Amino acid sequence: MKEKIKKYYEANPLGCIILVAFLVRLVAVFFSKGFGMHDDHFLIVESSKSWVLGGDYNFWLPWSQNTDNPVPSGHSLFYPGFMYCFFQLLQFIGIESLNVQMYFVRLLHALWSLLIIYYGYKITEKYTNTRTANIAGWALALYFFMPWLAVRNLVEVVCIPFLMAATWLYVKDENPQWGRVLWVGVLMGMAMCVRYQVMFFIGGFGLALLIMKRWRDAIVYGFGALLSFSVIQCIPDLILWHRPFAEFWEYFSYNMANSTTYFNQPWYNYILVILGLTLPPISVFIFGGFFYEWKKWTLFLPSFAFFLIHSAFPNKQERFILTIIPLVIVIGIIGIYEYYHKKVVAGDEVVKPRLVKTFKICLWISLILNIIALIPTTIHYSKRARVEAMVYLSNYPESEYYIIEGMLSNGVRMPVEAYADHLFKGHYEVHKNRSWEKEAAKFDGKPMAFVLFEGEENMDERLEEARKYYPNLVYETECRESFLDALVQAINPINENYPIIIYRNADVIKE
């Protein structure tokens, strides 16, 4: 049996890698619920699900802004629009609960992510050999963060298959036909419609063509990218805002005006992110291999341009650099292969044993770290308490208002209302900066159905204060945070992941 499996793998390595990658991602589909960061829920799931329910959570649509001069939000509607259609399809076939719908959403994204492995394998095989391509394939399949990211709704990740496919289409032949070059541009433009910052990758690719003096390719490629981006962007912009590129220009203007508003990190921040995600000490070799391939212009320059501009821009968030991580891994492995064959295989016999031994030790250390991190990361239910709280409120579609009490901190976490499967008329927040006394006038007289308490400390005093305003609060349930959420908060309290205790107002919602 073992020999049969070995022979089958040797005959079909890419198929086996993709199969294992899918099975691991399938585990994430079922267990890695919730969301990782603000944007993969509130900018994608919350917005598109609210449209299905007849609302507009983020007030992106002009008629929701209640003003004579509505302003575009600065978000591409391509990916949220696709998710809106997908949610509508699920609603049509009778799957109405977002908690259930998200299994299908995660499955769809898991399947989409397999293209990263396929094209990464093909690119590596093109420049090295099958054995090295297998290494790249396994890395893209089983790096500890890849299955978890694969099922997230992050635009930084969703755009990657477009970029990988476009890169492969161009490099697979030495002199690609103009029709293929056009498709390279079209795919790049589609990636930019998912995430606007891909423009830097597109620009780097175009610059690479100019450096290589491939004038025809540069023109055809540029036309394809501009065509697909313009068509996809302008259709919703003309319908909603009656002018082309309305969302894009708003995005550009906002980011220029707020370049230092959010996270003004040092220039080397993304170097640390890349080295950390690809796991030291082997990450040092991968990052070095990436730069070793600088003369392969169409491979190296797009990712490098993306990396360089993001490093220079003050606003840095770790997720921003995720877009090029798979290509950094692929190019880094190609670089390691070429360096090995140049310096070791054909190099000094005295250097060879020391270099190989060092590399193997580093590889095993990182491999062990990856195995340790892979399982808990793949099954991590992120932001569990916040999700489960709203899933519980979905049992009460008649509820209209609720309060989030977060007296343990200076604010509360944004509620993921899409999981409640109905539109609330509003919610109110009570915390250290907004006491019950200060906020009471805002919600006085409104049928407040629930009070959600964030955190368990001082519950007796907090409940007593809440009952001054709603005397018939009845305990309903407690939604616990996941193990990793609690661990992250324990390590760094700035990451607030409290359990949520739900009390029902018996005067509004009867048993």
C-alpha cells in the first residue's frame, strides 16, 4: 500500500498536493468560523448580507446616506457585489441563516485558494524542476497560515489567484502571443478591482516589460489591464454615482489625506511580517532567495514594487502585505534552488557540507514550528463570542433594539449584526466613556430587547446598574471566546476578546 501511494505521488505530485491542501482547507471550512480582521467581515460580509436583507449596513449606497450630496465610500463594489449575488443565490435555494451560509462561503474561498498552489507550482517548475516545485507546492498548501487565510473574506487574499494566474500565463513561454498577453492584463485588472492597491503590482509588471524592451507586450498588457478595470469599475459607478471611477477616486483621495491616521509603522515593518509568517530561521533563506532572483524581472519586480511602495507608505497594517506572500515564497524557493546549484553543487567542496547542514537545521526548526502552529490555526474560531452572540439573537427576529455594555474598557467591539439574520433599528453602547446616566436619554422609550455584557468582571455591580433602567433583565446565555482569542488577549490586552453575557428584557421579549 505504501509503495502504491509513493508511486502514485511520484506520477501525480501536483494532484496529491492539491488534494491534501483541499482536505486541510476543508477542516478550516467547518471549524475556522468567525472572521480574522475588521475588513473581512464588515467590508464584505456585513455589507453584502445587509443588502440582501434590504438594508445598507455601511451606508455605501447613495440613497442610504439621507443627504442631497451623497459621497462614494471609496470601496470597490466588485467583490462585495459578487458576495451579494452569492448570498442571494443561497437565500433563493432556502439557506437563509448566515451562520449556515458561511460554510458555503468558506468552501467557495477554499476552492478558489487552490489556484494559488497550482500556479505557484507551475511557476516554480518552469524555473527549476519537479522536485523543487513539489517543495513550493507543499509550502503553499501547508504553511500554517495558508488554510486559515484561504477561508477568509480578505480582499488582500482573494485577489492573489488573479495575480498568480497572470504571472504564469506570461512566463510559461519565452515569447507569449499577444492574445495571452492581453489576458495577463485582463486578469491583473480584475485583481485590482478586488483590491485597488494591486495597481502597484500591475505597475511593477509593466515596468519589467519596459526594462526588457518588450514594447508590444507592454502596450497590449496595459490595454488589457485598463480595459478590464474600467469596465468592471465603471458599470456600478455609472449606475450609482453617474460618473466613472467614482469609488476609485474617493479611495485615492481618502488615503492620501489619511496616510498617517491609522497605523504609522516603521519602514521595516513588512520585512518583519514576511520573516515571521514564513517562519524563522528558514524565512531568512526564503527572503534572501527572493532578492537573489531580482534579474527575473517579470517575477521579481511586481512583488518588489508592491513591497517597496507599501513599506514607504506610513499607514501599515500586516494584512496589506499578504497579497504578495505566496509569490515571495515561490520566488524565494526558486532563488534558494539557483543559489544552491551555483554555489554548492558546482562550488567549493569545503563550503558545501557546512552550507547544506546549516540549511537543513534551519529547515527542520521551521518545519517543527509550522507543524505546531498549523492545527490550532486551521481550526481557530476567530471572534467567536461576537459571532455566537448575534447567532443567538437570530432566534428573536422580532427584536429591534439592544444595548452593548462594555464597562471594562473605553469602548465596545462592533457587533456583527449580519449573523442575527434580520435588520435591527439600532443599538446603543454603554462603557467607561458613555455611562448609563449619560446615554439613558438616547434609548429612553425604545423597546430594548437585550443587553449584551462584554466581560465577566464585576457583573453584580454592572447588572445592578443596568436594572435601574431595565428592571426585568433575565439571564439568557453566555458566549465564550475561543482559546486563541483568549490567549491573544492574555499576551497583549489591547486585543480585547471578551466573553459576552446576554440578558433579555422580559418587558419586551417574553419567554
